[in-house]
Amino acid sequence: MTTNIYIDGFNFYYGCLKDTRYKWLDLEKFFNTIFPYDNINQIRYFTSKVFTTQNDPHKLKRQEEYLRALRTIPILSIHYGQFQINECFKPFVNQKKHCMRMAKVFDTKEKGTDVNLATYLLMDGIVNNYEKAVVVSNDGDLKIAVEVVKNTLKHEVIVMNPDRNKTKSWALKKAATKYIYVYERTLAKCQFPTILTDAHGTITKPASW
């Protein structure tokens, strides 16, 4: 069965990769392992460029190295949204209601990933680019797009929940043809080699990963 994969990159990272040893994940190997009888036609990876911080000045460098590794997969494409950073005031925790002290903070929000993912999911479905779609996200905002693929376009659509705590988006579960989870044992056996090469040279797994 011709299958396309649609990955909400940040949902995937924070759901099952952060604080693990499995961040250097070979996505083609990962999905071929989970769907061994399918023809993985295309993997669309949706993300945004991160910002470095004083606490983590190498964050962007690590992301760029991983995105280079992903680009060695011929069937994978990367689609970018953007981060918005706004200054705002938020209250300190554990305060009495009549005496609220506020702190000035930077509020970061990722914009565009869910819209981009839904758009490509629908667009590819309309032109019959796949028979089965796999949506890797726990974002309930994708519910309508998933329903349209299943009920109107008549394609099978599997939602893969990356949340390691198995917290469900009930809206997505109800909308999908099938609902599955990510398992640590599969992540563990689907890692890239520590060192890869591309047309620009060597790609090295970040030391902290």
C-alpha cells in the first residue's frame, strides 16, 4: 500500500525524544520498521528553526545537524513554520491573589506547523498521492483534516501519538481510521550511524545526544 508520512516535528520531539538517547532517529528506517508491508512513498517533516538561548547556545547547531542527516533520506522533505517570540508579563507562582507580582518573560510559540501539515495532507490526498496517510501528532487541531481524508477522500489515515505518557487527543483518535503509539524499543533500533556524509561533507551526531 502506498503510504505517506506527515510528522509534526516539535510534537514528535517533545512527545517521545526529549531527554532520551534516541534523538538521532532515522525516520525512513523507523517507518519501514513499523509498516514493513507498505511502500513508504513520501515523508513530510514539519518543523521550525529554533532559537539559541543563554542556557543552551548550541541548540540551533544540533537541530541543523539533525536536519542535514534527514536530508540524506531521498523520500523526505522538510517544511518550515516559524517561531514567534513576544515579551509579556506572567505572575510568579505560589502567590496570594491580593498581592500578585509579575515577571517579564519571553513567550515563544511555534506558528504554521499544524496548518502546513493539514494543507499537505489534504492536497496529497486530493491528487491520490497516497492510499494510506500516517499523521504523527497529538494535536487535536488536525481533527478536521483527518476526518476529511477518511470520510470524504476515502483514504485510510492512521494517527500515531508520540506522547510517551500515552496522553490521548480523543478528537484525533475518533477521527482516525486507526490510532497507534510510538514505542521506545522501535526508536532504539532505528538510529542513524554516528557519522554520515552528504555532498557538503561529514554529518556528526551531537555529543550530548
